[in-house]
Amino acid sequence: MPKFCANLSMLFNEFPFLDRFSAAAKEGFTGVEYLFPYPFSRMEITERLATNNLSQVLFNLPAGDWEKGERGIACHPDRINEFKDGVGRAIDYAKALNCKMVNCLAGIAPLGVAREKAWETLVSNVSFAAAALAKEGILLVVEPINTYDIPGFFLSRSADGIAVMDAVKSDNVKLQYDLYHMQRMEGELAATSQNLLSRIGHVQLADNPGRNEPGTGEINYPFIFDHLDRIGYGGWIGCEYKPKAGTGEGLGWFKTARGAK
């Protein structure tokens, strides 16, 4: 049976962030992920995890100024030092939260920079992060994101993520395979997840169109869950979707998927 973790950046938004941990636990989640822990102290988050018996599954490396529309800086040649500083900050948080996986957002392709230069920067930065994280027993994942939601995002297909991994040549980099993003960009979710199984470190979900909960769109999630179980995917599935009518109202799929009555 798949293991689901609640994405607290998108679920339980009716609560202040630190209160979302208990809300997720009450609904039956045993793990959580979110965009960034950095606005809060390590102690604050650690206490919420421990109190609610939750695993910290994943968060992102620092990704620039999110409020101003930045979605990662790993492909930006003029921000390499900032990226490296962010890796150190992420390690500090990951160790405190006992988080064994962090995600690298490549970012939107920088204006006025040749794609070859941006690619070279990305590969170098991912190599640096993978090595630094490996020393601490933390896996790095790299996520392709659809270019409808984030125009110009540097990695937009599963093959792009695999190409980064191949260029880096590290055992400590895997693919974050987001079913929603990849449905929008390429489809073939079952075949691709099976073909890339050994290279996938984390899976995320949302339905399409709308990026709402499973059962609201075109993706056959009961089949996908059975498929991932059948091919031997043993990792977490992050629930990174926008509840259509509130988090609680949109969790029927979750109760069914985990066999709850």
C-alpha cells in the first residue's frame, strides 16, 4: 500500500502553518512535506513532528525570492554562492528534523543567459549539493515542473531530470516524479514510472485539470496507486494538490486508498 504524506503548503490551509501538523495527523497522515521550513525555527518544527508522531519526508532547498516569483536558482550562473549557502542551511534543518530527502528546484531559465551556460551551472550546483548532502545521509531529488503553470521552468520533462542525473553521475541524486506535472507535459504515467522506477526517489500527486485532489480530473488514481504498488515503488507519495472545497472535504480518496473505514 502506498505511503502518503501531506503537503502542508497546500493542505490544511485553514490553519496557521504550525497547526497543520496536528491537523494532518488527525486525518491519518504519518508524514509531511512542504515547500520550506526556513521561516520557522528548527525547534518549533521538531516539536510539532514529535508531538504528532510525524515523519518529515521532504522540503526544498532555498529557492530565491518566492514571493517575487522566483522558483529556484540552481540554473542561475550569478547566484552560485547563494545556492551553496542554501545547501548548508537546508542541511542544518534536515539534520534537526531527521529529514532524509530534499528537493532542488532548478528555477526559471535566466534571461540573457545561454541555455548551455545555465545547464552547466545547474549540473555543477546539483553535483555540489549531492556531495554535501551525501555526507549527511540525505538524498537529493530533482523535480521537473510543467511549463503551463511555471512558464520557462528549466526542467520540464522526466527526461530532463534524468539528463541532470546522468551528467552529475552521483548515486545521491534521484528524480522527484510529480504525476500532475508529468501528466501535463508528457502523459504515459504508468509506463514512465515503471521504466524509471530505480531512478525515482519521490512521487507527488494532484489531478488534472485544476491541480485538485484525486478523483476530480482525468488521472485514474486507483489504477496508479495499484500500479506503483505492483511495480515495487516503496517510497512516499506527497499530496501536493489544491483542495477543491476544503482539505477535509477532499480527503475521501485518501481514506479509500489507505483502506480506512
